[in-house]
Amino acid sequence: MTMIAYGVAFWLFLAGMYGLCTTRNYLHATACLNVVQSATYVLLLGVGYRAGARAPVFKGVPHDAPAVDPVEQALTLTDIVVGAAVTALILSLAVQAAKRKGSIDPREFRPLQG
Amino acid sequence: MDAATLVPIPLLVGVLASAIVLGGSRWLPRLAIDLVAIAAAVISLAACALLVAASREHAIVYWAGGWQPRGGVAIGISFYVDPTGALLATLACALITGALVYSARYFEAFEGRYHATMLLFLVGLVGFSLTLDLFNLLVWFELIGVVAYALTGYHRADASAVQGGINFAVTNSVGSFVSLLGLALLYGHTGALNLAQIGAVVARPGGDTLEAVAVVFVCTGLLVKAAIVPFHFWLADAHAVAPTAASIVFSGVMAELGLFGVARVYWSAFASSNVGPALSNVLIGLAVLTVLIGALMCFAQQHLKRMLAFSTISHGGLMLVGIALFEPRALAGALVYMAGYGLAAAALFGCVGILLHRFGSVNEARLHASAGTMLGVFVVFVLAVLALAGAPPFGTFYGRDLIAKSLHESGLTWVDHVLTFGTILTAGAVLRAGLRIFLGWGPAPRVPEPGQRGDVIGPETQPPHGRIPVVLWAPAAAFVIGAAAVGGAMQVWQPEVVEQAAAFAQPARYAHDVLGAAVAVPASVVPELPGGTSPTWLLDLCGAIALALLAIFAAVRIPAVGRVLRAIHAGDVSHYITWLFVGVAAMTAIVVGLGS
């Protein structure tokens, strides 16, 4: 089961990176960034998963019952929040770019030369 | 007062002050907002300075929420304050204070949002320097990142500023994702997030390949932040468009903290594994490339801010050489160099900002012979260039000296020659610009079309009238005096600095202090400091002066190599990410290959 999770994480990472390396659109780039981030979520959750274990809630359950690792879940939630903030920021910058330049194609912007 | 209670003060004061500034900006006048922000930064500076003094004897360990380790297993988030981390935190606070003073009154700030952003920047920088939990480190890293993206894209009306901000954001975000992957692998392997705990587990035999991959991934995000080749493209773009006060902090401490993070992660978690030699070789290779590419690109620039950005990239490579030797003396040299170079770069950005304020341009050709009356600024400029060239009494001299000695002992003298080459090129380029702009030497170079290469990018401050405002020149002067003060401090405290670096590089100490493990901490082995200082600095300085004069009067330029490099650096964000991907893949393959 975990091998599937690792495989999915690997695939998501590669797919997102390919999208970023060939992007022609800032919105597409933001979406690819989220795909790459999803790879980290899947890997984190896959690392923490225990086959046949329950959720880490122990009310009314013996304390030595097998449970999945809650730390990974906490890390993933934190990353989701950070990802949301970064996505919002990049999108607002892309909106500004569209306003000023009328385009969100990275190639339309003159390379920042010195 | 227990020293441990000082630890959360910079973090809390920064967040509280940013809330006050944001919430009260509607009613408070600009002066009040400036003062609140500066006061918060000064309080944080005092707290960090006190922490430096308090941690000299014994490092301070602070557990967030009081979650002490149980049975030698760390569950909570720990902050580990030793003089090294606290010194960098102090540097961060000093630079933010200077930057806030620099942008006081004249800088167009929207309703306190700028000040709040800078204060959160301070919080992130201090937190990053003091933490010993790997995930906490990455969270502070993200905070620094998000705030920096916002600051870079600050001038929203300028399309290139927005473009620079997006390039910065996408590149650094991908870097942090790769680091997170490394963290996930490490957690799966060791079951720990605390760096000391990871170190304790990694010391056991087995799992070499996984550890090698994990350390490369974790270091990737940090190296992206430090702008090491091939992850460096974003820094030049960001510096070109960010407000000057933000550039002061980016070049002054943010890039340096990325390298500090690499040192911290390696020494606390991986020093007892087998990944050291392979990682050292790869990092030194990347550092040499960085020095060369940064120096060549720096020399080819007319845009003053981009020139300084490439100088930061090149000197960052120098600092990485010091760290990547994985040896206490070189580490001490790198840390001192960080402080010395950071302050010098901040002073240079301050001077460029004054030029921008007065003339509305940062193009070397456009500004030719314009600043003849600003001789005070020229003095500060020249002193900062001396610091760049590694001349005494600046901190960079002592740092470079320590690194050079360590290189000679490791048999890597050729790397020292590369560092000399890089220093000569960068200091020469900046000196060339200064001589042209302030003294008007040499024939006027061809002015580019308006809007190109930093020309007429528009002032970021209210229109100037007459004299240069105090808030602009005072921080620049203070920074360059600070760079000299670092050197002066090294004159007195060099043995102790090397000792603290040796203690930093002692994995057993982390296990003992943080986990309470009954590990005998061996006395730090401080290598003998050979007496006398090498005259490399004289060569660097004379080389830089000669190069600057040649460039001005004999129109020395860099041939085809320069064209190829410029073409590579003229891409968009998709090219940057491609280089990042190739870089990570190559690093991983080489480290794993060399290690097996």
C-alpha cells in the first residue's frame, strides 16, 4: 500500500515539475506549484501511515491500540496553510502582471537584464 | 531573569508590533508608525545581543510550550541558542532596524503594510537562526520566503517588479518543496524532527543512501535561498526590482542565513553519518561555480542593483566554500565573512538607494559623472568596496583569512585562487561603477534606451529637495562602520570565535544539551592558528583597483563567455525551474554515487 503512495508522490512531483519547466502561463505555473506541493503531502502522509491502524483519536479506545502517526498529519496541515498563503500571493502578483502588461505569459515579459 | 525567557521576546515583539502597525495605521501618523516599527526592531536587537552574551558559557535550550524531552526522546520544538545563531539573529535585527530607518518618512508605504511586512521578516529571520527543529526551520524559511516575495513585488504598478516577485516566489517555493520531501524521508528513517535527535539516530550504521538523498533534498531549499548556482537566478531579478530597504536585508542577511541553515543542519544532524565527504565535494564544486559565474556576471552589469546582487551570489559561493570544508576554522571564517559582507553589501545598497532617490536611476552609464557633489556618500561607497575586497580592518578580511588557511591545509589551494579571482572581479566592478558615477572618470559609456538596464526606473521615494536626508545616509554609514567593527571585534576575540565555531561543529554537544543524553562531550578540538596573516588582501585590492581603472579607461570587457552567460540569465521562470531540477538531480546522483 505504501509503495503506491510513494509512487503517486513521485509521479505528482515529476508531473508538476514538468509543467513548471514548460509553462506558458502564470496561472498554469501556480497550479503546477500546487501539484508539486501535493507530492509532498502524499509522501508525508504515506510515511506516517500504518496498515490496519486507526485514526489517532483515543477517546474510549485502549491507549496502546495501533494508530497512524499524527505528526505527519500536523505537518501536512501546516504545509497546506503555507501553500494557500503562497498561492494567494503568487496569484495576486499574476493579477497585477495581467493588469500592467495585459498578458500572463512569462515569455511576454522582457527578461530582467542589467 | 532567566536567559531562556529572552528567546521568545524578538518573536513576540515583532508580531505584536506588526499587528499594532497594521491595525492602527488608519489613525496613526506616518512618524508614529515608523517609530513603533523601529522601536520593536531595537527591542529585538537588544534581546538578541543579550542572548549572545548569555549563551557564551553554555548554550541555552528553550522548549516551546515546555515540552521537555522524555526518556531521551524529543517531542517538542526546541530552540537552541548558541552565540553563532544569536549573532546572526542580532545581525538580522540590526539590518532590519537600519532598513526601517532607511525607509522612514520618505519611502512610500501603504497604510502600515510595509512596516508590518518588515517586522514579520524580522520575526522569521530570528526564528530561523535560533531553532533546532527541522520542520520549524522550514516553517520559518517559508515565513521569510512569503514576506520576501511580497516585498519584492512591492511596486505593483511596475510590471517587472511583479515579474521579479513571481520568479522569486516560484523558485523558492519549489526549493522549499524539495526540502520538505527530504524532511519526509528523514522522518520516515529516523522518526524524529528535532535535529539533535535525528543526529542521534543517524549515527547508527545503515541507511546511507537514504540519508544522502535526504540531506541533499533538505539542503536544496536552503541553497536556493542562499542563491547558489544553479539555483541563483531569482536573486538578481529580486534585487533589481525590490525596494532598496528590502534589498538591504536580502543581501545582508537572508542569503547568508540559507548557508547558516546548511551548516546547522549538517553539524547537528549529519556530522555522525557517512555523507560528509561526498557532500563536501559536491558543495565545494557548486561553490566554485557560484563564485565564478557570480563574479563574471557582476562585472558585466550596468544595473547597479543587479551588479550588487551578483556580487552577493559570488561572495555567497565564497562563504559556502568555508562551510563546505566541514572544518571548524573554515566555519568560523565563513560566519565572520557573513557578518562582514552582509554589512558591507547593506552599505552599498544604501548608497545605490541614495542615487536612486536623487536621480531616479540605477544605471551606471546614465549616472556617469552625476554624483560629483555627494562626496560623503562616495567615502562610504569606497569603504564598502574595501570591505568587499577583503581588506583589513573589515570583518571580511578575517573571514577570508581563516578560510584561506583552511583551504591550504586541506590541499585545495586552487580554490583559494578562484576566490581571489571572484573577489577581484566583484570589487573591481563595483569600484568601476563608483569611480564613474562619483568622480566622473573615463569616457561616458553609451546610455541605454530609457527603461532598459535599470535606467530611469522611477524613484521609490518622494521627490528630493537639496540635501540627502539623514535617514538615508546615516544607516549606510552605520553599516560600513559595523563592517569595520566586526573586524575590530575579530582582532580581540578571534580565538573565542574559533572556539565557538568548534563547539558548533560538535555533534555530541547537541545530543548532550538538547536530549540530556549522558554523552561525554569531548573538549572542542581547536586547530592551531598559524601566526601571521597572508597578504592575499593586498593582491585582491590592487587587482580590483587595476581592473576598475582598466575597465574605465581601456574599456576592458568580458568576451564571448559573457554573452553566453547573459543569454542563460535572460530566461523566464520555466528556465529557472529547469535548472533547479537538473541541479537537484545532479547533486543527488553525485552524492549518492560518491558515497557508495
